[in-house]
Amino acid sequence: MIWSVIFCLIVCLLVLLFILLRFQVHINYRINFTDTHRIKITVLLFKVRWWSHTFYLPILTDFLEDEDAAFPSKSPVAWRESLPLLRKIKVENLKWETGIGIGEAHFTGILTGFIWAGKEMAVHALTNYFKAVQHPVMKVQPNYHGEGFYSKFDCKLILSFRTYRKLKLELQKLN
């Protein structure tokens, strides 16, 4: 009898610990001038890798003319209900580096300014919806003498299993 009580207490503590723990999701996104897209997602718990997968995205040659075929699920999103959940996700180590060169220096400079402004707006929107722990590191590297493009995006998301389950339920409502 005493062993069953001890076993139940240990199981309850482990379940409680599992629910209250925070885990980390590392997201790495790479795009090169050769139009190869790669997303690597790694899930860590206690700084131990539990799951890691690299997704290679197909190259998009043309934009789709039929918008309904591109986005088949057009159910309305209740963003106001999801915002409190997003504020519980911490974003750490946000690093975003972009390199651009189009051959002519003056056009490269103008395009660099547009890219910098777009990145600033995107990071500002990200920090409005998520809880940013550190100031993001962003870099735009112009190449005034050559042509090319690359972008590297790395960040770490920290969330609890409870928040993950709630977000998963919200996303399942959309489909």
C-alpha cells in the first residue's frame, strides 16, 4: 500500500514537472542566391536535444494565379484570443543577417536601406507580439561590386508545455 502511494506521488510530481517546464525551440532559416531554402528546427529540454529536423523547401518558380489554390483554408482567425498566448513565448538570441548586391553601387545602397527598414518593421512587430528578452542583432551587408543575395535568421523560442498545448488547440481550430 505504501509503495503505491509513493509511486502515485512520484508520477504526480513528474507530470507536474513536465507541465511546468519550459522548453526551447531553435529556428534556423537560410536562403541563398541559388534559391535554396532550408529551415532547421531543434527542440531542447534541459539543454538536451530531443528532436531536430531540417526542412528543404521547394523552389517557387512562378506565383500562383489562383489564390484559392494557394491558401485553401480561409477561416477567420481570432487573433485577439491568441495574443495573450503569444506574449508567454520568449524570444532569445534573435540574429538576422542579410547580404545583398545587384551590381550597381547606387541601386545596392537604396535596396540596402529598404531591406534595413523592412527588417526593423518585422522585428518591431515580432517584439510587440512576443516577449523579447534581449535586443535583436541585425545586419545588412551590402556588396557594392558584385551580385548576390543571402539571408540567415536564427532565434530561440522558449515556451512551456501548457502554452504549447493551448497554441496547438488554437491552430487546430483554423483547419
